[in-house]
Amino acid sequence: VQLVESGGGLVQPGGSLRLSCAASGFTFSSDAMSWYRQAPGKERELVAAVDSAGLTTNYADSVKGRFTISRDNAKNTVYLQMNSLKPEDTAVYYCHVYSTWYARVYWGQGTQVTVSS
């Protein structure tokens, strides 16, 4: 199983970024996908999750109305559209899956998002 994130970078407050996570090695369309983040000195936290069909989503209160999670099962890719970014969104963002086939969790390597003027 591989999860490869991309799309991170440096952005000014109020700006936007779109993260992508390309998945392989498992039946992508069978499993829910999530994005987590970890800021320096803080615990890793759930940002957003989407069910296997892409019909149900959940968000952390801190990102509701600003972030949107989506997936393309034909491309084995999950996305995180981040708008109205704030300095407190600065963190390493990780793609996450609990594979029902392998009965374990997998993480991507992470992508850095820095929100600063």
C-alpha cells in the first residue's frame, strides 16, 4: 500500500491550496479516506474524512466551511481543497486509510503546508 501526498507549500493568509493523495496497493473504492495534520509540538489531529463512495464527509470544527475533502475513485485519489487559510493551519498534512482488506492503518509521508505572510 502506498499513499503519496502532493500539493503542499507556502501560502499567504487567506490563500488556497489543494492537496492530493494518490493511493495504490489496495481497493481504493472500498475504503474511507482521511486527512490528518500535525503542527510542531502538537498531536496529530483529524482534519477531514470521506466515505468510500464520496457521499459522506466529516470535518474538524476548525476547518468547517473552509476545507473540502473529495475523492475520485477512477483515479484512486483523494483531495483536500483548503481555502481561507490561516497561520494556525500550518502543519504537516497526512493522508490516512484504514484498509479493510489488510485490517490495518496506512499513512502517507506527509506534505508541509505553511501559511505565512
